[in-house]
Amino acid sequence: MRIRHLLTIVCAVALVACGGEKKGASGANDKNTLTIELMSSPTNLDARVGNDNASGRVFDLIYSGLVKVTPDMSYAPDLATKWEMPDDKTIVFHLNPNAKFHNGQPVRAADVKWTYDSLMDPKFVTSKRSGYAAVDHIEAPDEHTVIFKLKEPNGGLFDNLTLGILPTGADTNVYKTHPIGCGPYKVVDFRSDDRVVLEAFDQWHGGPPKIKNVILRVIPDATTRILELRRGTVQFEVNAIPFENISEFDGKPDFTVDKQPGSVYQYLAFNLKDPILKNLKVRQAIAHAIDRQKICTDLMRGYAIPTDTMLAKGHWARAENLPAYPYDVNAAKQLLDEAGYKPGPNGIRFTLSFKTSTDAEASLRAQMIQAMLGQVGIKVSIQSSEFGTFFDQISKGEFQMYSMSRNGVQDPDFYYVIFYSKNTPPSGQNRGYYSNPKVDQLLVEGRSTFDKAKRKAIYGQVQTILQQDLPYLSLYHQVNAAVMRKNIQGYVGYPAGFLLSVPQMSIQ
């Protein structure tokens, strides 16, 4: 198969180019500097705006929110040392009096209030606003108390309270490249498409980070990422190199490979405004035509598990026994016939464009899907562009199909963010313009209670309907693989691949 041949070439090129590992290469033995690989450049370092994976990994290091996520997908104190709920529409947070911004200014309740107020301002352009629809207003009665007053109970709100807090008056035009946060590291240099240079913030309320300097290197080419990791010019990565190359590091004396089940979710998105893709039978046919297990085996080298839902195994709200679309070429062809798309003289029924980034893994995945859909008469035109351009286009709803990953869903209220009918571009993440009144009703009900049992039942219905309607085709959840130099200690894996443990890591 052509895809397998391409993967073999990638492996061979990496091995030949390396010429063996260079021990003691620049950076490999520097105990004060950790260089981490990123596959793409952050698009925006303002915590209120940046919504891509690379920006999120920078946010892990430079910002602190009221709360933070934990490896077991729950919440723990961060800027807030504690909170209480005197009623189901009020949450009172008590701030750490030692918390400071990177400029030395104390973090006050007014800053927290301003951060959220500015984000919720309709004039402010952000796709994150919908996550705070339940907030009526925020009060700051004193310097260390923040009170959220809700319009109705909202069980999913905590997932949005990890947002990094900014100083009052932060200009988004400045903060997109030169932010001042209150997290463990501060930005000292940001060169788009090249690197983000961070320096430890010793006054961080969580304690001084053990590693003084962190460099996030932007390396779009997968072969180059492998090469630099072997040389030691990069010492750490999480899910940033092709999974077929993990074996080059696993079991080697100079490296540690950490593998854990993950919540990073890969999906295929459809634009439901499109005259072809708005036909449910076409989407069902595409689902049957794609061999997800083959993608997991051949492309992901077993570091992925097919899924029918966005929620990872072990998540409290995950639904099982959902409607399924097993790989079945004949079923796909029959559905396309029923949809009115008979094959032409050349066997082609219609053509679809597939937008993707230039990342090697993304390109190979697109080529596999292209070949599979070609078997049922769907011609796929792959349109590749660098990540910033690709992300800008899909954020505006300018696509027929695309595939991308979600970092992992902490709370099922995220379904509201991406599938509620009013949360469409440019201010929302319902990029495919999905609309179903029953789903809208359930999403509102699900976020309007803190009762976990009720929420589980509601989101079970949501997952069932989404599997019937197919605004997304769920592909798989990744198995996280972190590769690091043997002298790096203290790494703790998060299901979504977060870098939140870096401040506690050390280089021996």
C-alpha cells in the first residue's frame, strides 16, 4: 500500500539523516534549560483568544487560572485556594494572597473580574465566549474574593475556569505576542514559526520552577523533529513525533518513553451547509467507507483506539453501545446510491475538498482517507497549508471536510461549545453549522444542573443523537507518548497531553 511505503520512507530518512546520536550535543546536558518540540506555531498568546493546540501548551506554562485540571480529569485549586457554593447559582472563590503577575503586580480580584468581563464583552472577538453563557455577572467585593453569579446552575462552568488570568486592561493586540501572565514561566521572546522562550518566574504562587529556562521550538517537519530529538538539541516531546518512530527511542539507554491512555480526540468534520454533505446518507456512507482500525494500526502504529464518542474511556459521562458505522464498502456504496449520487462513467460520484495542515502525520491521514473514499467513488482533493492558514480557514467555516484533534474533553459541557446551534463562526466553534433543536435543548439542560447522575443521562442522549446525525465522524483517541532524555525527572502525564507538570520537572 502506498501509505505504508511513505511511512517506511519517513523512517528511513530519519535514520539516515541522523547518522547516529550525538552524545553531549548542544542542550542535551544543560540542567537549566529544557527544549520542547511543538508541531506548529502558537497562533495567539492571549489566553482569551488562542484556541489551537500549540497556544494551549504555552498557556500551560505561562498562565494560572482560578482552578487547574488534574491528571484524573478533576479540578484542583490554583489562583483560588478554595471555593464554596452557598446556592446553586453562586460560586465564591478565595484568591491566594501571594499570587503575582510576571511584572510583580499582585493578582487581585479586580483582575479576575476584568479578565472574564473583557472576554464576555460582545465586542471582543473570541470563540471562547460561549463557555460563559451561564454567567450573569462577576463581583469583586474585596481584593481576594471573586463571586460568580449565574443565570442558572451550570455544571460545566469549572471547565472554563482554568482560563489564564490577565492584568486589568491587557491589550489583546499586545498580548497576542507579548503576554504577562501569572503562571510558572514568563515569556521573554516569541518568534512566530520559530520558538517561544520562557524564563522561570520564581515568585509563582506554586513555588519556583525547578528548570529555569524552557524553549518551545516550532518544528513543523516530522523528520526534523525526530532528528533533533535524537541529537539532543531537543530533549522532550509529547505526541509530537510520528508514532511509527517511537520505537527508535523506546528501550534506548539515553531515553525514556512514557505511554499512557489519552483523551486527545481525532475527528473528521463536515460542513453541513455544503449541498453534498448536508445529506445524512452521504455522511453515513463516508463513515462506513473509512477503516478507522486500519488508520490506528498503520498510521498510528497502534497508538490509537477507535472511538464513537469524543469522551475518552474512563470519563464519567462517556456513553457506550452508541450507533456504529463499521467499515463496509458495500454499505457505503448503497447509501450513496440512495442519496442520488450514482457513479459516473469514470466511477466518480462527486468530488470533495479535504483541508489539512502540512504536518506529515496529518498529510498521511488525509491520504489514507482519500484512498478509502476513492474506493466508493468519492474523489477527494487534498488542500494542504501551513497550520496558521489552515486553522484560520476552518475557524471561519471555510471547508467541506477537515480532520483535526481536540486536546481532550474535561467536562461534557464542551458539547455546548462546539454543537450548540448558535455557536457558529466567527465567534463560536460550531464550525460545521450543525443545528438540532433536540440537541440544543439537551445541551442547555446538561449545563443547567450540578447533579452528576442527571448530567450523565443527558449527555448519553447527546452522544447518541450526534452519532446518528454525524456532524463529526469520531476517528480515534490517541495513546499519549512522551519521549524525553533519560536525565529528565518528574514528568506526570495528563490525558490531554498537557505540559502542566513541567514546573515540577528537573534535569539531573
